[in-house]
Amino acid sequence: MKETPVAQRIRISFLGKQNVGKSSLINAISNQNLSIVSDVPGTTTDPVSKTMEILPLGPVVLTDTAGIDDNSKLGNLRIEKTIDIINKTDIAIIVIASDDTDLSIEKELLKNIKSHKIPVIVVSNKSDILKSNKEITEFAEGENIPLIYTSSIEKVGIEELKEKLGKIDIKQKENTLLDGIIEKGDLVILVTPIDESAPKGRLILPQTIAIRDVLDKSAICICTQHTEYENALKLLEKDPKIIITDSQVFKYIKDKTPAKLPVTSFSILMARQKSDIDKLVKNAEIIDQLKDGDCILIAEACTHHQQKNDIGTVQIPEKLKKYTGKNLYFEKSTGNTFSKNLSKYALIIHCGACMISRTQMLYRQQEAESVDVPMSNYGVVLAKASGILSDIKYNFEKN
């Protein structure tokens, strides 16, 4: 459980005003002093997360957030971070102090949560002070939301809250990388170049995830560098079910592969798992319409040391300029922060999103759509720029 990547965990966020006991509640649920607890409003300044397991949900991330009623200049920045957390949330818990009667802020918060179609629970916390509250009851019942009374001090309602969380029907939003593609006994070839851009002494996360998924499905996995790919094919006694390659050698592998064998990339499979792959493929056709002076955003969901011949900052820009013959400009965003000014871009090219959840990736797609900016994906764009997009496998339910 401890080894489950954060991107594959269900995210549960605790939201509400200052000093309603969000931190104490998370500490009580996790049985750890995750968050600093104080009577001073605004003690929690930035989102703080804790991984644990809640059955039958499985591995989860509990996130403590800053109060949404801090009107100071710094507080407004904290509130922005809290609201941003909603975009990454699978289950929201609105925490209200049991003696609070003005729920106007909570009602606005709920509108935001419901707009994201996120399951929500209302917690009337500090029930050792006041057992029930008409306003809170009417708020929860009026919205048909579960209401639980808790007290972190008396440890009341904690198990009930965990049980309620466990009963929420949040179908695991992320299938595994190779669901619907391979079965027991199938043969899979993974092409994993080891060059100056490869991390020293290890494989990148999508490659590791693919190997584990092949093993979990009792299939057979062969890993090879692209330089040994043709030799690997000659050694096989049966055809592989699929060939999965690193995007940077996409065209090379496609050209060396018999037409009857399906080829895809790690990045495309990640996009299939994490987002709406059909839209990413459709949006790649926008590349043919790019003009001189267009600005393109390269969006990566993690931060890493830029390697020589980096795929995002070197390979994609070079290939697109060559393919289009246009004088294009490129900007880059990294980490959890998605650019706020998307309307300036002619195209967004996103990484495979191995470090964020499907919830986060779909939100990013929605943000781009809201300002009519097309978004595609590293692997899809490289396939387009290599002239092989029409020949690759990406939607295995349709292709």
C-alpha cells in the first residue's frame, strides 16, 4: 500500500473555514499528527497531504487545506491553492464547526464542488461543543448530502466517517495501463532506449508501470533497446500482441515493424489511461494549421532535471518546426501548477501525465476547452510529426 503511486490513489480533501478542526479531524482519521493543530485561525497555510488506506476504497491521499474565509492578502493566495485542490479531488469533505450558523461560504464552496461532479460529505465537527445544529442539518438535507457528527477530542464519529467514505461508489477512475489490450499469456515488447536522456540506473515511471502491468496480467514481457529491436523480433516464436515504444523512436520502430503488428507508445497509453484520448488525437490535426508566430505550451505534470535532448524542450519543438516549416514559439509549464493564461496559446502539448491522476488530467483538458485551445499529448504529437499518426494504435476499444 505504501508503494502505491500518489497519482493512482483516491484523493480525499478536507475543506472549510479556518479553525473548524480540519487538521484535528485528519489527525484523528490517520492516527498521526499530520497537521499542526492550534486554536489560532489560519494555522494551516498550504495544503498538506497524508497517504493511508481506507477499506474498501484502498490507498488514498488525505489533504488538509487552508481556511476559505481568510480575507487577508496572503490568505487570498492560500484560498487559491485550496480551490486548486478541488480540481485534483475525488471525494470532498466540507468541515463545519458545530456551532456555526452562517453557512454562506460553505454554500458557495459546495457549488464549486458540485460543478466538478465530486462526491461530498458534510461533517459537523466539534460536536462535543454542540451536538446538533439546525442550519447544518438543513444545509446537508437540502442538498441530499450525508451528514456526520464528529469530535476529534472525544474521538466521536471518526469510524463512522471512515465507513461512509468506504461506501462511496467512486469507481476507480483509472484502469491500468494495459486493461483491454492484453490477456494472460500474451507477449508484449517494450522498446526502452538507454541514451543520454535516460535516467541513470533506472527506467522512467511509464516503463516501470508497463512492466508491472504485464506481470500482473500474467503476460510475457520482453524489453529491448531500439538498437536491438530487429534482433528481438527474429528471436520470437510467436507474434507479440503489441509493441510499446518510447515516443522518441516512434517512427524508427514503426518502420522496422511488420504491418500486421500493432505499435503504440508509453505516452499514448498513459494518455489513454488518464484522459480523453480521442480528443488528444483529434487536436493533433491542428498542427497542420499552425502559423508563423504561433505560441505552443509544453506542459509537464512533474518537475525534473532537464536532460540532454529533452523530449519536451528539444525534440518536440525541433520536430514541429521541421514538420510545419513555421517559425513557432514554445513556452513550458511544470509541476502541479497549470498555466492560468491558456488563451494565448495555439496549442497545448501535455506529457503522459504519469505523476497526476485522471481527475487532474481531465480537468486540464476542460480548462483548455473552456478557452478554445486544443490540447494534445507528447506521444500523439510525435506520431503526427513523424507522419505515422494514422497507423498507430491508440483507442483499443475502437481500433
